[in-house]
Amino acid sequence: MRFAGSMVQSSVPSSALRRVARSRRVLAGFAWAALCFAGLGAGTVQAQTFASLPSPQIGAEPQGAARPIAAWVTFCQSYAAECAVDRSEPARITLTPAVWAAIVSVNRRVNKSVEPKTDMEHLHVADRWDLAEDGIGDCEDFQLLKRHLLAEAGLSRRAMRMTVVIDEKGEGHAVLTLITDRGDLVLDNKTNAIVPWHKTGYVFIKRESQDATAWVSLGGVTSPVTTANR
């Protein structure tokens, strides 16, 4: 799902051009978020106050090792930097108005810019994790792209963990957990709302470890084999 090249010829189907345009909009959103994080997004960031930040919550407690999703293992072979754990990075994100504005912006822009399709519909495979480079993806691709953009903007990758849950349909689903000084917050492609993990209505199964390229259990009894839904 990588771009074949930087030149787009007139013979390229219009659908492909639309996908490229969507990816460019995502990158434009990232640039704006980076400005927010740096404290340079004058109008929006200056309007933010600490009262707009989430109230402090209790974070989820890891409960031992867990087996990773098979598609994540394959993803890490191709995108090693996205899976690497740097223990010198902060284990928690300190939420400030500027950081919160960047998180909200990236979450909304990725949710809007990526076209949701299951891997079976899109690639004819059961489950594949990537960064939605062609502008199409399912749940984990949304979250991986969000983390990539937020890490590029300066947030600690170690404090942003891919997480597997059972959703409201009883299906495997992937979200991004931000481990912050105000508790664990969840970014989801099903909603633009960013809420504490225990208010999502999901059953939390496992997430990436903060200490190694591995996974830890969050206490959920049943672990899905894949997260291949929208």
C-alpha cells in the first residue's frame, strides 16, 4: 500500500487520484497539528483553556504478557520504526491545551480523510496492518496513521499504544490508547470523541507494551484473532 511514485500521469484512474488527494489532506492536517503542538496555531490554541482538557481518570492496568495479533507481527517486519519502543521516551503524555488541540485535530482529520474499508474488501486478505498510504484502511490503519502523525509532531510514541478491544458488535476492533497524566484516552475511527478507556463501552483485551516490542493483557477474557473490521 505504498505510493508507486511521485509523478501522476493522466492515464491514472480518477479513483487513484482521489486516494492520493485524501492522503495529501491527511498530511496537511498533520502540518497544522504540528503547529498547534509547537504553540504556533495562534487562533485555535490561544482559545483553548485547561478547563477544556479531560478530567483526571484512572488508567488501565496491564496484567501480564499477551500474544500479539498476527497482522501486527507482519506490520512490524515492514515498519520496524513504528513498533520500536524507546524507553527513554516519557511513559505518559502531559496534556496541555496545545497538545490537546493537536490530538483532537489529528484524530478528526484522519477520521475524515481515510476511506473506511475492511481488508477483505480492499485487499482480499483477512487482516493487514499499515498506514493507509493509499487513503483506504480499516480500524487499525486509522489508528496507526494517527500515532505516526502525532509522533512526528513530537508526542511520545511510547505513550501511544495500539489496543485490541471487543466492540459493541462483539467483534475485534483496534483503537489507539493515549497514556496521559489525565488517564488513558482512546482515539477511535468510529467517533471523533476522545474519551477515557472505561467510558467507551468496549471490552479491553490487550495492548502494546510500553517496555518492549510485545503485548500485555488488559484482562479481557476472549481475544480476537484479527481486528479486521471498519
